Amino acid sequence: MSQIASICRALDFVEAHLKEEITVADMADAAGYSLYHFCRMFNSLVHHTPYDYLMRRRLSESARDLVESDKRIIDIAFDYRFNSPETYSRAFKRMFGTQPSQWKELGWLDERFLMSRLTREHLEHVNAGEYLRPVLEGRDAFRAAGVMTLVEDGGETISRLWEILARELEGIEGAEYYGITWYPVSWEKSGFFYMAGVEVTAMDSANPALVVKAIPPLKCARFIHRGSRGDLQLTLDYIYQTWLPKSGERLAYPLEIEYYGQDMSAAWRDAELEVYIPIE
């Protein structure tokens, strides 16, 4: 898609000049479009206005610097082209709900809420159809049994969990498969918990090798993810960095639920799965 390629040039321009004084007109020039046409196309493909994306990228990288560097807040504010510490603090609180000083004191990052550097893969994924438009619905309480561990290396550990679960459930038919991610406080420092499991009522008998988790009734935003589980991060980036701040909704629990139906192999190939995000 030539339009996506043009917008990617603007995204690359932003990254190359994140700490410089640039305008939306400069971004339009990098894309090769008139200002009017560029703004319309950018908003349509990125789902943010050009200025909003620029501000969110600057604030996200500044949030990283607050935690990972010894720079003073005033220096970070000026680094990212904010006119004053007060202007920076107001913008920071609008995006993250807290002051830069509080963020720095906390000393950890929740990557879900930092605006990612968007790539061509992001744009192609979110513009492949309407499947990322959520449905708000309630979910009944259920119990899941499976294998669960702390994940610090991402997909490799999760892949092994699904392999272990397959061996434990060999011969059992009709199971409904779930992947459940739980984010503890300061999870960026210690990792997150992931369970590969099945709904307990679908099992013929209890298996002592499996742990059981009770999930309470939830109000959720249900998203459809199309692709492999390896591409799931593209969907999650859209949910947390674009849909959530625009929707006005608030997270109820620090977890995600992936629902695969009765086909566990769908987790590792192009397929369609449901992603549930609990909201208040």
C-alpha cells in the first residue's frame, strides 16, 4: 500500500527528529503530501492525529528517560521540546495520569501505556479490516486449569507452556482453550504471569499437574485478533495505546484473556482468536 509507505516516511521522520523543533507541515513534507491530505490520511491510517502522535511519542520517550537516566525533569522537558516544566507536567499528567516527579519516584515502566514507535507492520495490521473494533460485553465467572509461570523472555516461555499443556491433556477432547496474562505491580522489573489452560468444566477429571484459577465475572471489551499469537503484540499495542485512551474506558483488572475455542493449534498459526480486556 503506497499510502502506508508514505505515512511510514513521516513516522521515520518523527523518530529522527524527536528532540528537534518540527511541525506537522514538516511531517507532511516527509510523506510527500499536502498538509490537508496528509492530516486526513495520517488520522485514517494511524488512528491519531499527526500532532497527537508526535506528542505521545515525545512523552513516552521522556517517561523512559525519567526512569532510566539521571537527568533532571527540567532537562528532560527541554530535551523533548516542551517550553517549560509546567507545560511538560500538564501534558504528562494528561497522558499518564500522574506527575513526572511521581513517575520518576516510582521508578518503573508499564510498557503497555507508552506509545510505541509505530512500524509498517502496525499500520498494515490495524488497517486490515474492522476486526479491531471492540464489543463491550459481560463475561460470566469461570475456572481455568492449566500450566502457569512467570514470563521474563516473552514468546519462548509461552510456547513451552502450550506444549506442556498439550501433553497433559492428550486424549481429552472438547476443551475450550484460554491464555491468561496477569500483570503484577512493577511487572516490567519482574515479568508477568501467563497461564495456558482450559475451562475446568471441559475436562473429564482433575489433573494434579495443573493449577486452577478462578476468574470473576467481568465487564470486558472483546477484540478479534487475526493472525498468529506471535503478532498479538500488534493488537495489544493498538488496544492500550490507541483504543483505550480514546475510548474513555478504564481498566478494571491488570489481566488479559485470550480465547482460542477448541483449536489450541490456532495459537501458533494464522487464525482468529478473541482478546478480552476487563474494564470498569
